[in-house]
Amino acid sequence: MTALLLAMVLLNPAGAVQTGTGKVSGQIMNANGMPAAGVRVAAMPVPREGEASVPTLTALTATDANGHYTLEAMEPGTYFITAGRVDQPVYFPGVFQQSERRH
């Protein structure tokens, strides 16, 4: 599962602002294009300019049998979504180094 393709969709951002919390949903596929079941998925806030980059998970879940996940009760903001093993997360868009990630 080291080669994961991460597809994420931010759903209902207007509702997130109105209610104070939101959710991020998506599907993770393996390198063969098949759904990746049981993969850990987490959200980490993007550090603001001048802040130290300390990885803090704000939401955590695992994919279902079809590779779908939903991270809930998230405050409005910008997040990195990671997926994979605890000791080797994969960052969007399918990279292993934080320096290569996108938000």
C-alpha cells in the first residue's frame, strides 16, 4: 500500500463555515486502481506563516471496503490529508515527503 493515489473532495464548505465544523470525504485507490480498504487517513492543519511545523492530527479514520473515508468535525481551515501506514504516511497528491505535499 505504499503507492496510494489520494483523491479528496472538500464537501459543503459553506455549511462548514455556518456550523463551525465540516467534513472531508474521498476515496483512496491502490497503484492498480483498486479501492484500498483499511487505510489510515488523517488531517493535519497547515501551519500558518511563522508557526513551527508540528504534525498534529485533528481528525483520523480508516477507509471502508470500497476505499471511501470521511473525516468529520473539522474546524474551517486548510489541512494536509495523509494516508497510509502510521510509520510512512502518504501526502496528497501521492508523495511521501512533506516538502512535496500540496494543500
